[in-house]
Amino acid sequence: MQVPAPFDYARAESVEDALSLLQRHGPESRVIAGGHSLLPMMKLRLARPEWLIDINDLFELDYLVEDGGTVRIGALTRHATLLASDLIARLFPIVTDAEKVIADPIVRNRGTIGGSLCQADPAEDLSTVCEVLRAEVVIRGLDGERVLTMPEMHRGPYETAVAQDELLTEIRFPVLPRSGSAYEKVERRVGDWAIAAAGASITLSPEGTITHAAIGLTSVGLDGRTATRAEERLLGQRPADELFDAAAAIAAEDCNPVADQRGPVDYKRHLAAELTRRVLRRATERAAGEEG
């Protein structure tokens, strides 16, 4: 079956209008923006919403601004906008790294950061990136809004804390001085889901020791998306290849990949270690201003 089940359609004119439509039409209504995850599921009839609420006209959710020590990103911001942003490339190169390997230009021109996070796919790149950057998300309903961390938002594969009558409206990245970040992915072909991917963020003290470290893995069965034990191994240490090797080995040990058509378990675990090593090295070079 490649044809969606019948559904009704409404085009929201504002955030309040979208929230009202979601509340009016109940649990069988779904929001659509880029639609690159929802529409294929509808064609296969894995998803059968009775109402689609189109939010593409909600330009108040399409923004990218630096606000003091935080960068605020509207949930309707397209992947292509993030990829082209000099601000993002300067402060959060991990986002630029990830956007370069997300799907293809057609998807990046229509897909949104909010849609990616709300899909909560274990193989999705920006969810790992946001975990590594310790992002917060703003979720809004008719009764007000709430701010959650990424672990609070993502409750499991394809499951989030965003209620049926709520919208994810904003993503917030804290700006950390003397920091660098990086993301790297191995895929079967360009634009495919990851066989494995890793992201890292490193903050250095004026003396050159690591004061903050975050490591995230994509598509290899990590409990959550961040490798806590590996992060702890780095704190207070001076960057060195031997240190990165040790942290990478811990990250690979703590993940739990599953054998599938993309590769056996030992191959995926090897990728987890190698990619972690690479992104730690690159993130540290960026934090120290040595890259390029």
C-alpha cells in the first residue's frame, strides 16, 4: 500500500491557532511541516491521522538568534538555514557537521529541526547533536509553556514528552567559551541513516585542561544518547591521543548495537570507538583554535 488513508487538512495561521486545532480535533490529529517522516509512514499506513495540521505558515517559529549566552532556534527553522548559518558554524560546528550529512538538499530545504527532534528516531542526527550541546527545548500548549532538557523530552524511540495538543516551539543552545564540537557519521550511501555516528563537545580551561566534555552516539543502542562514563574519564585531564583512546573504548563498551542489514555488532562497536576518537580530537582542536 502506497496511498495514505483518507484525512482532513487544516492550515494553521498562528501558534495559538495550531494549538486550538490540535485540541479541537483530538488525538487523531498530527502536525506537519517538512513531512519527510510522517508522509512515508502515512503512505505505508503505519500512521493514519484523521487530521493534518499544516504549520508551514507559522513564521514566528522560523528564527535563529543569539540572546546573551544562548542561541535560540525556532522549531520551524529548516535544515538548510542551519547549514548556511555563520553563527552556527562559529559557535556550534557540530551542527554544521551534522547538517552536511543529513539526507539530501531536497530534504534539508523542507525538513525542520523541530520535526527531527519530535520524530525521536534513534538513528536521527540532530537529536544526538542537541544532547551533546546540552540543549533545552520549549514546549507550548494552550495553558502555557514549559522548558525541558533533551533527556526529559526524549522518553524512548519515537516517543517524546510533547503531548498531542502541544507544540515544540524553540530549541536553546548554551554558548560556552573556549569550546569546540564535532560530529562524524558512517553511512552506507550519501544521505542514508547512520550505521553509526558520534558527536562531541569539549571545553578547555585557560590552562588547557578539559573542564566540560560531552559525547553522544547515534544508532548504536546507547542508553540515552550520551556516553556518561566516557565523559567522566576526560574531565580534569589534558587532551592527548591516549586519553581519547581510553574514552572511545569506554563509549564503545557502553553502547549496545544490534546486528542488521547495516552491519554486525562488532563492526558497529568498532565504529563507535573510532568515530568517538575522531570527534574528540576535532572538537579539542576547535576549542583550542588549532583547526584549519
